[in-house]
Amino acid sequence: MLSPDIAFGSRDRLLPPSVPFRFFAAALVFHTVGWLLLALGGDALAGSRGGPGTVMAALHLFTLGTLVMTSMGASYQLLPMATVRPVGSVFWAKASFWLAMPGIALLVAGLATLTHELACVGGALTALGLLVFAALMVDNLRSAREMPVVRHHAWAALASLAVMAGLGITLLADLRFGFLPDHRSLTGVHLGFALYGFMGMLVAGFSTILVPMLVLGQAPPVRLGHAAVLAGVVGLVLLVVGAFVPGRLLTIAAVLAGLLAAGLHLRAMDGVMRGRMRKRLGTPFLMIRAAWAMLLLSLIVALSLAAGVDRLNVPTVFVILAVGGWLLTFLFGVLQRIAPFLASVHITVPGRRPPLVSALTPERPVQAHAVLHLSAIALLVAGNLLDIEWIARAGAVSGVGAAIALIVFAVEVRARALKALRSDPPAPRPRKPGDLACST
């Protein structure tokens, strides 16, 4: 288990705070713009079936802009703690940001305005940024022997990233040249590798570090972690093969393997939660528990899609549950606990006491975000199931409010950290044996 003491002892392996936090800041901006596009865009939210436009642009702001950018920053910060090896190059870590961030912006602008050339340039830049990120992660993983479950999840995530990026570029080209025999099937594979391959494997791997650390629990059994990785990889392979083989059987088997992987992961997390020392976990873990429930629900909906059910806007409901309900909810729940902790690590200097994490955590923005975010997901799902546009649009407006609350949270954490850095007096120097008190 990665304890706070280990984390504070890992300062020599941490990148300068400006590196990971620039990824987090960009993710907050992309997240807000994504909800604004859904709230104000001209495309219908109830029953959207994909294709270029504001809804597709918003989806990529949530996936690439929010989830992937946050994952890159978190990986640069947390993987060195797990592997006990620093990131190979600060320069290239920064370069991955300056490639991916404008690339995502251009890609999204191209999708929203139906400008294919702009989307292709953005997609190419984003792919280059992800390639640099992957190279740094491979360098960090290749000779590491610590925390095998985290490493195996990370390897599976990087392999999924390669498939996801390659398919994304291919699908963009197909929009212009129309050479793919079945664009829709490969879109499903692209989405599966993005959500359950790259993001899913990273979430599951880092959860074995973060959840025990945040709840003061024991690390989950290694065998469960290995079994979950194996089931997940089998599911992803079956998903690819099923896209090229007639019939639904292999796709159904892929989703069932995904359900098995999710069940094993959640069983491991349940063991951590049952044995935890910290009993009061607050609003962030309400979000995390809701995300775990929506992970299973998203896969159940995916199973109905694989079986051929296409009623009540089920494809759109699946995307809402997987992206917003599971991944974004889990991400924000973790960030609201880990961001103050990382801020405390970075502002702690020799001779000063580390500030209490609770003192750096503003509660009201956290609570407001939870209510607004979960309301947004519920309204979007209800609007699609009932096929009522104004309900779905109300969900997008609620999402805008949640994004603003999250920005307020981040600004407040930064302000409290800077205040603690300026005001906290140096800790008293320990008295050596033989020192005599003196008075004047």
C-alpha cells in the first residue's frame, strides 16, 4: 500500500508541480466547455446517434480533454511512486502537453464546425502527444518490478491507447474518403478501447494504490488484480475480433468478459473498503461508490446493445453512463481527495510542518459539485429514455453548474495551499542530547 509517508518520501521522484497541474487545469477547462457545448449547441441531446457536430465534439472534450488529460497528469505523478523510478524527461512530459492540449482543441473545433481538415490536424497533434506520453510510460515501466498489478494494468492501458489512437485516426480519415466497410462497428471498438481499455485499465490499476491510501486500508489481493487484468484483456480482444466476424456472439462474449473483470475489480475494492481504518469518507467517496455502481450498469446496458436491443435511445444512454456516470464521476471523486493531498506534498519544505489535508479541502464546492454532477447524469439519462429534449438539456445546464463548482474547488485548494505556504512557521528544531536550555 502507498501510504502518505511513502508519498512524502517520494518527492525526489515527483515532477515539478507545474507539470501535472497544467494537465489538470486544462482538463477543468475542457470539461466546462464540453458541458457548455451540450447546453448551448444546436444538436439534439435526446437520441443523438453520433457523427460530427456539437454532441460529438462535447464527447471528445469529456474523453480526450478531461479524462485523458487528467490521466496523463496523474500518470506522470503517481506511476513513479508505484515503480520507484522517476519520469525519464521533464522536457518531453511538457512536450506531450503542448502537443495534446492544442491538438484536442483543434480536433473538437473541427468536429463542432464540421471542418474535416481542422479535425485531422487536431487528431494528428493529439496522437503525437499521446505517443510521447506512451513512450515516457514505457520507459518508466520496462525495468520496474514493484507493484506488479499496477504495472500490468498500465501495460494493458498503453496497448489499448495505441489501438484507440490508431482507430481514431482511421475513423477521421474515413469520414472524408469513406473506405471502411463498417464505420459503425469500428466506432464501437474505438469507444470500447477508449473507455474500458485505456481509461478502464488505468482507473483499475491506480485504484489499487489510491483507494487503500485514501481510506487507510490494506492493498487488495494480487491474484484478484491479475485475474481482472486477464479478463479485461480477453474482453478487448474479443471486441476486436467480433467487429470482423458476422453475428453477435463474440461481441456478447466480450461484454461478459468485461463484466467479469469489473466484478473482480469491485470485489477487490469491497475488501479494501470493509477493512479500512478511516470510517468517515465524506462526499468524494459517495461519488466513487456511485461510479462503481454505474460501471456495472454501463456494462449491463452494453450487453443489451450487443444482443441487438436498440430502443429507448439505449446507445446514447450507454455513452452517458460509461463516460459521465462511471469515468467522470470516479475521476472527480478521486481528484477531490487527492488534489489537496498532492498540494500538501508539493508545498511541504524542510523545516515546515506539512499542512493538514483537511485544511486544504473546501467542503461546499465538493458538495455542490456532487449534487449538480449526479443530477446532470440522471437528467441526461431520463431525457433520453423518455426522448424529451428539454429534460436532457436541463441535465447539460446542471453539468455546467457542476463544472463551475469544480473550478471553484480547484481555485480554493490553490489559495489555501499558498496561504499555508506563506503563513506556516518552521517546525521547532529537535533538541540534541546534552543541549542546555538558556535564558536571557
